[in-house]
Amino acid sequence: MFGARRRIHPEDLVLYVKSGCHLCDEARARLAAAGLEVREVDVLTSIALFERYRHRVPVLADVSGRTWIEGRFDDAALRRLLRRMSPQPNP
């Protein structure tokens, strides 16, 4: 369908984090409070990931590489993401 927004599935989301990051801890807590379980990847495990995300973590991205939220996870950004995840009403 032309112009349709792609659905987001929790299993397609990756949370990029690094140890000692208080914003990462906040992001985990907000995602958990929203009932979302996502795969986590520590950017310190890969030079390429570290170079890409070191100043941006936490980053919630999908498997295609699209960034949905980065840095401080605010309520508005999380609500937008959750709307994209909820089932579409039937016409």
C-alpha cells in the first residue's frame, strides 16, 4: 500500500548501550515499564559499533539500521514508537 507506515515488531529492535551509562539504565527502565523486551548490544564489544554509537548511546534502532530513539528516552518518543507497534484498526 502506497504511503503505509511500516509496522515495528519488538524482535526487530536493538538497544545499543555501554556499561556505566546512566542514560542506558534509564532507557532500559522506560522500555521495561512499557512492556518491551528488546535485544541489547554493548557497543564496547566492537570497534565499529563503538565508533558509530559512542556519543549517542543509548540508541534504539531496528534491524534495518533506522534509529528510533537516541540519547535520553523521552515519553513522546516512546509513545511514537509504541503507536508504530500497535496493530492497525481494520477499515
